[in-house]
Amino acid sequence: MEEIKQHFEFISFQHNLREHEFAVLWEMIQGKTTEEICIKLGYARSTIEKYQTTIYEKLNIGGRRELARWVLEKVLTLQKQTLYIHQSYLYDRHYPQASSR
């Protein structure tokens, strides 16, 4: 889970999300409701809703349903990248002479 969080921290940096916006985004990614986010982060509901609107604008998505689709796309991309790295590593270990050419 930490690798996924780091991946989304990097993505949030690319989209100019501020630290508190990322904190809200991370809770949303984990499926927390607005009320649960308010309690966990200690912000008023109106503040969380403002951050959510800003997050949607910065990520160019329309709401939670699109956020879920966006997150799935990013996680699948991360998994593909990780799989490729592992496959390359195993190939290099199995065929060391091929990688040194």
C-alpha cells in the first residue's frame, strides 16, 4: 500500500495538489466518505468539499465516480510498470550475457 501511496504522491505533485489536498485525495482513494474525512483530518465539511472540488478541477475529473476510474487506471499502470521491471530483472538474471551486449 505504501508503494501505491508514493505513486499517488508523485501524481499529485505533477498536478500541483497541495499537501492538504493530497491528504483528502488519499482518504477518498481509500473509499472514505466526506464525513469520515472530516473526522480523520479534523476539517469542517465545507473545507473538505472545497478541497474535493479543487482536486477534481486539478485532475480534470467530474466527481467520485470518475475519480474511481482514474485511480484504477493509475494503479493498473503502476502494476504494469512493476511487472515489466520484474520481468526485465528475471530475464537479466537468467540470460546475463544478453543484457551485457
